Amino acid sequence: MIKRLVFIFFIAFPLASFGQIDEREKIQQMELDRNAQKQRDIRLQLDTAIILMENEEYLAADEKLTFVLKNIKSVPSDLAYYFGENSYHIGKYKQSIDWLNKYIQLKGTTGQHSQEAVQWLKRSEVERLKEKQAQNLQAQEVLSRDYDIDCGPSGKVTCPVCNGSTVIIKKTYLGETYKTCGYCHKEGFLNCEDFNNLLRGELKPDTP
Ligand SMILES: [Zn+2]
């Protein structure tokens, strides 16, 4: 009986704890393997994205690059570069400028992609500026009423009030009534100045 207790305390316990250490190490090793596999997968996705970019399949490349960004903790500089360049190709200029600047901050002028990064950055900045100008134009709402419409070489336009007939037909419950058009002076057309004033609601009809 005592021998058995001795066995349990001095031999079986230490063996059991050795076993636990083995188990823990195995789990740690599996964890490391899993991480290494994940890193390889991510690297593969990045390499695929670069090939897609070379084939000008920028939207597909964007999908891969976005996947890589979502699955890593710290961004390697070449990923910053590729994501920045690819963002230019899919028209995301602000995003492109952001990542290319990040790359240049990281690598300065001596990085593997520094020269290209500067070039793509310039292009993105030009496009971004155009975008902003377009947005400003929209915000200002340039309205046609502020401009004179060019009536063409004749300088005349068929009177839109009477459709050139010089007569305005009004339908009432008594039948149709006819009235001479007060806008085109019985000519059926307007000169360009009158036409533009009419469009602005500023042309006064002849008083009958
Ligand atoms: Zn008329």
C-alpha cells in the first residue's frame, strides 16, 4: 500500500505533469503551425493580387488586397504601395493618396517602389483635384437661366407659345376660342433676345 502511494506521489504525478507539458507544447506548436500557414495564405493572396494588377484586373486585385489588409495586424510596406497604386486604377484617388503617402513616409526615396509611388501619387492627386473641382461645380449649381441660349445662325426661334401659328387656341366649355399670340407680334417666331427673355419669364406679351 505504502509502495503504491510512493509510486503515485513521486513517479506518477511527475509523469502526469510531464505529459501535460508535452500536451501544452503540442498545442503551442499547432498554434505556431496554424499561424505560419495563415501567413503563407496571406502572402499567396498578396502575390495573386500583384499578378492580377499586372493583368490590369484591378477590381479583382482590390478584393485580394482588401482581404490581406483585413487579415494582418501590421501592414508590410509593399502592401501599402500595391494597395495605393491599385486604388488609383479603380478610381479611389483619396485612398490611393493616403496609402502611397504611407509608403513614402515608411521608405523615403530609397524604397523598392519609391519612384513608382511618387508617380502614382502625382496622378492620384491630379485626379483628386479634378474630382473636387467637379464637386464644387455641382455645389455652385450653374443654372441655364444665368446664360443666353444661342439661337443659331438665323437668330430666330419658332415661337414656343403659339408653336409658330401666331394663334393661341383656348378650349373652354363653350368651345374653342382663338386669340392672337401676344409674344411673337403675329410673326410666329421670336428673335433671340425675346426668346431668352421668354425662357426667364421676363418677356411681356403685347396688350391686346
Ligand atoms: Zn407666338
